[in-house]
Amino acid sequence: MTTFRHFYVKSTKGVTDAKKINLKDIPGTSGRLDIIARSINAAFWLSNNIRRNVVFHTILHGMPDPPVYIRFEGEKMRKISPDERSIILFILKALERTRENEVESTPGVFVSRKNFEKFIEENRDKKIYLLMEDGKPMKSINFKNERDYLFILGDNLDLSEEEKQIAIEAGATPVSIGKTSYLTSHCIVVINWYLDMLEREVE
Amino acid sequence: MTTFRHFYVKSTKGVTDAKKINLKDIPGTSGRLDIIARSINAAFWLSNNIRRNVVFHTILHGMPDPPVYIRFEGEKMRKISPDERSIILFILKALERTRENEVESTPGVFVSRKNFEKFIEENRDKKIYLLMEDGKPMKSINFKNERDYLFILGDNLDLSEEEKQIAIEAGATPVSIGKTSYLTSHCIVVINWYLDMLEREVE
């Protein structure tokens, strides 16, 4: 049985109108969707492969029309390159097709309107971890690999206290990869690598 | 005493004429300098800071005018953003100023003509590690923190056998972060994180 690794990264200011985003200045015009692009790179890419057991979720909370929920499914993704600009282009295609009910904007990429509370409600079946600098050290956690994992991370502006509370109430365990404050994308790289190591020890 | 972490990443096809690189298609026109940009992001960035004890080295071996050696020094870098496009712009500025003797093209970025053999010759004072999938497992290595480290990595096309031999003859220890083939940038994230963990245990 394959267990899945889900990652949720909040996009606090991610712009929700594709036309307002200038590809020549992604950090300056997209509400830091470059962070989301790097997080997607970190979640999926191996040297010559995509991690098929990863699902990446984000909710864009920026102007003019939030929230926009986007989900990337490794099993179904096609023709996406690992560079930031290529990944951003798939986010733009999703934004152009946003509506209330979910649509698959490109293979493996799904978009709809959904807020964080509803997202968590729909994912309570997973073992949820909330990344926090003062959480339990990762190496003290017994990753049992029985249920799919969902790791919840903030962007450069972090999650709100309310969002952390929603995750905790849904059973999330606060977990820390160290006292240093790492980039979100780097946290995802470390989590993927660490889980790879654990799985290899079991083999 | 601060020990430094040096990373060298080979750029097998990195284009050596800035005018030939189209920023709208970096992976397709730059000889995969996007890999170098992501490696630089991985080497230096923390959440709200640059790692001042990191030095990043690359040699571009692509057409029309190789080799071009570029060095980024964390202690001196200024005004570089973590996104790929911003980092590439600093590489382009270095390429525009390439000459035989070293010049500082922008703060903390140095460019000259140098091949791998000479680069290794100049860095024999460091404790050298050669990243290889079948090297010694990282956790079996006794990182003593007495000398500066130099980690040598290939890009998507790897190092040549001759280059690996040059590194080994200079005393490099082959080291592995796992049997999985990871992106170069992800290897750097893991090494930085792993060394952070070790330093914290010593504190």
C-alpha cells in the first residue's frame, strides 16, 4: 500500500487574477507566488522523476478575488518543468479557470473556491502535522505510515493564529525541523528526504 | 571560529554569453542555469536571512566561451532575491564582465576564467566531499567542523569521470544522502539542514 504525502502551503497574498501577474517580476506582482512555485518544486521533483505519491495544496488569499484553492496531484501531472516560471504558468492557467465547483485546469491541477476551514474539514482522515519552529522535534515523532500524511506550512507571512487553531482542533501535531527559520520550500525538501530515509530503513 | 560551507556545482552546458540567454525560457536557452539558480537559493537562503558562512562556486562549461568560473560569497552578497529570475540576472551580469583575471561583477559575486582542475588545486585546504549516490552514508561521516567544508556536486548531467578522479586525488570523500537520485538543489538543502542539526547538538 502506498501512503500519500500531502503538503498544504498557505499563500497569504497570492494574487487571484492571472492578468495582474507580470512574469518579469513574479515576486513583486504575484503576491509571492514564487514561494508557492518553489514549494511545488520541492514537493514533487526527483532527479528524473515526479513523486507520484505527493499531493500539493494551496489556497491563495490575495486580491482581487480570494479564496482560490489549487491542488496538484503527482499521479496525474504532465509536462510540468521544475523551474519557477513553468510552474507559475500552470498556476495562471488554474486562475483563469477558477469557479465555485472544482475543474481540472490542466492535467493533475484542480481549482475551485475553498477556504482553509473547509479544506481541513475535508482532510480530517489524514494524519496532520503542523510545521512550527517550537513544535515537537521531527526525529521524536513516530511516523507510522498507516495513514496518508498532511503537512501544513505557512509562507513568509506564516499561518494566522486562527488557522493554527483550526488545524490543532482537527488533531494536528505541531512538528519542528529545527529552531532555525527555514524557507517553506526547504522545509518540504527536508520532510520528503527524512520520510524517504525512514521508508528505506523499513525495507 | 566560524567554519565555512563551500558548495561547488558543475554547470555542464551553462551558456557563457549573456546575450544568448532568453529570460522567458531560461531552461531552454541558458543550458539549464535554472539548476544553478536553484542551487544558489538552496545554499544561501534562510527565512529572513542569507547564510553568511556559505560560499557557492560554479564553472559554466557551455558555449560559446567556456570555462567561466563564478563565485558567490554570502558574507558580501547584497540585494539578491531568492527567486530564480533574480539570481539568473546576477549570473548574466557576471558573464558580461568575464575576463581572465577575477573581477567582482556585483557585490559578493566574482567571475574569472578557471577550469575544474585549477579550482580544486586552489581549494585543497578544505575538507572535500564528493556527492555520489553510492558514497558513504552521510550519517556515518564524522563532520568535525575543524576545517572549512567543500561539497562537490554535479548538475543533471553529473560530473565527468575525470572530474571525479581529480576530486578523489585531492582527498575528497564520496558521500551519499541516499539511494534516491535527488535534484542538486535539494541535496544542498539537506546538507545545510543536516550540518545545522549537528552544530546544534554540539551547542
